[in-house]
Amino acid sequence: MGSLPAVFQQLVAALVAGGFTTLTASPFELWWLGPVAAGLMFAGLHQLTPAQAALKGWCYGIALFGTGASWVYVSIHDYGYTGVPLALFLTALFVCILALFFAGTLWLYRRFTGPRLALVTFAGAWVLGEVLRTYLFTGFPWLLLGSGYVDSPLAGWAPLGGVYLLSLLVALSGALGATLLLRRQWWTLAPLAAIWLVPLALPAQWTTPVDTPTRVALLQGNLPQLEKWTPEGQRNAANIYSDLTRDVADEADLIVWPETALPMIETQARPVLERVQSHLPTDTALVTGVVQLDMDNRYFNSVVGVGDVEGSYQKEHLVPFGEYLPLESVLRGAIDFFNLPMSSFAKGEADQAPMQAAGVRIGNAICYEIIYPQLVASRAKDSDVLMTLSNDTWFGASIGPHQHLQMARLRALENGRYVVRATSNGITAIIDAQGAIVERAPQFETTSLTGEFYAMEGLTPFTRMGSWPVWLLAALMVLVGVPQTRRR
């Protein structure tokens, strides 16, 4: 059992590591701090009891989400009609609960694995913890360890195994680096070199573009969130998006409005859309986010289109509290935050067919869905381009929109597909098949972004197989470190 000063040092190291992990992500993009953070978490871990290891993991999570997900306070206070004390309490509760994932991961790691092959088991356990965080209790795969590596030397691994492979390699690099520095184990230089140099030999592009690009215009209305669902806000939205569309009518094959661009039900929005479409060239497609209401009085967060458009999309993975309320019979009406406009959406069907617009097949991911690697990969299999419509107004001027954009860029790189991203007030962008930003609109401005994207042919290994091979590898890495007596 570690002495009290040694345990205190471990907890301080965990807090520093959590802050470092936030700095790997956008807008800071100090990706080289990722292995440092992982090394701080690995060093001395086997000198702690399982309970102490859990506390170290919890401190890491507190620092990570306290700094990296601080935008939650903006959503709750600025747009959730919640006072400062309650908003601070709810944000702190959110952070503390999420930090339990790291506490549980490190408790299990210390309880069931020994020092044998600790380098390997640590990296595997880290990834399995991220998998649990992705899916347990609807999931929150925000700030995964590998999310900040789209511009790093490790980026070439993404089309092979996605963000979980990046997390595995960053965690393993940190453990190897800690072993090298603390124990002078020089053999660790060989696997470190392989991790960081192999991407130089990997293909730069796994998919190929078709010959003719598609001209696209992404519109950003910059409507105030607190006024959006008022009658005046609805009129302003219709006028702003109609005017912006008129300005780009001759410049685009595909015009894209963001998530719930028209804050009204589809039956109310259709006349507006059809009036706008009547002034467009006959072969132009216009798509927008809108709220649909079906015959059973269920609301859907959807994407629909007019003109050269076939099909629609209904959001499958909803945001807890924002789009649906867990334990609704208990929480509805308790505080204003639980009564947000349009917080009673129904879930769309799985395996929806891609939309067809302007001659290309579009794989949709509305807002929050773009952060789920498996879900986006399943859409990429049958599509030529990925499209994400978002309302990042909820983030305000925080770091949230920058992190959200970075995860969209990683989805593009993983799947070898362009991503066109239209948002209400930024960050609207066109992202190429290697995750690079081709065009980008300024935040907090009423504007349009015009450019081109290419429909892409072929599939990356990650799109074909998804995350399962990496998950299985991580499980095997943990298993080899479990003492045989415990296995029996």
C-alpha cells in the first residue's frame, strides 16, 4: 500500500494528466501531450491499491471533463433557463458522474491484472474503458484519448482502426515512455518507433474521388437560440435562409441548411421550402434540418429536402435531456432545464437508407451523432459523402464547437469521405477525405460557405470492419495480464 505522500503525488499527477488531455483536443491541438498524460496515469499505478487507483482515475476524469466539457455550463445556464448556483451544481454533478468511468476502469485494472505485461494491459484497459463510456447509459464518447490526433503523425492509423486504435497507441506510447524514463528500459524505443513511424508507410488515401466535384453551399443563419422558437424567430429564420439561398442559387448543386434551420414542424416549413425551391435551377437540391411529426404524434429531429432530393433521415441517437428526458414522469417540470423546447423527440429507425441529393448518396449524422465512430462508419458504407447538420448555438463561445468540428474531421479521415458540416452559428466547414478543412466559415456570423466536395469510391479498412477488431485486441491485451490463478 502506497504511503500518503506518494498517493497524494499520484492524485496530483492525475489532475495534471486530465488537463493535458484537454489540451490535446481542439482548439489547443497540443497532441504531443497525450502520451505524457497517459504516462502520468501509468507511472506508479501498480504501487496503488485498487481503491487508490480508482481515486486516481476519478481525479483524472474530474480534470478532463472539468476543463474539456466546461461548455455544459453554457448549455445549462445560458440556454437552459437555469440560475448560476444550480447550473454550477448540475455541471459539477455531470463531471463527477462521468469521472466514475475512469475510476471504474482503473479499479478493475488494479483488481484483476498484475505487473506482468503491465504496458500492454494498461493500454487495453484504457480502450475498454472508452468503449464502456461510448455505450453505457446512452454513451458520451467526447474527448476520447485518440480524438485529438487528426493532425498528428499518428493520423495514418485512423483509416485502419479509427479513434479507438489511436487511443490504444497513445496509451501504449505513454506507458512505454514512462517505462523508458523511469526504469531506463531501452528496448521500449523499438515499439515506440514503430507506433510513430509506421504511418509513414501506410497509404495516404484509401478511397478515390469521382471525376466531377459537386458544388455545395452551406448556410449559417446565426439566429439567437433564446428567440429561435418564438413566432418572431420563426419569421426571421424563414427570411434569413430564403435570402441566403437566393444569394447562392447559381453557385451550388446542393444547398444545405443546418439542424432545425426553420424552427417549426415540417408541414409548416414545406411551403417555405417549396417557395424557395421554385426560384432555384431545376437540378439544384436543397436539404435542411427540420422537426417532423408523424401520425402517432411523435416528433423526430430530421433532414428533408426539396428539388433534386430523394428520401429523408430521422435522427437515431438522441441527446439525453436535450432531445429526450430520461425518467420523464419524474423529472419533467422539476426545473426549467427539463422543459427545453423540443425535448421530447422519438428515435429514428436504425439502418436508414442514405438520402440522394444532387446525384450523390448522403450519409447523415445530425449534431451529436457525428461523435459516434461506429454509427458514422455504418452510414459511410453506403454513401458517397457524409453530411452533418448541427446547432452548436448551445455551446456559446466555448471550446465545444471546436472539439465538435475536430471529431467530424476524424470521422472524415476514418472513412475516407468528405464531410460537409452546416451549423446554426459555426463552425460551418467542408472537410476533405483526409480530415483537412477545405473551406470554413467564421463563427457567429450570418453567412454562406460555398465550395466543392468529391463523391468518394471505395472503403477504408475501418469502414469495412468498424471498431470490433480494436475492441477485441484491447480485450486480449488485458487478458494476457490477468494472473492465471485469477483466470481459473
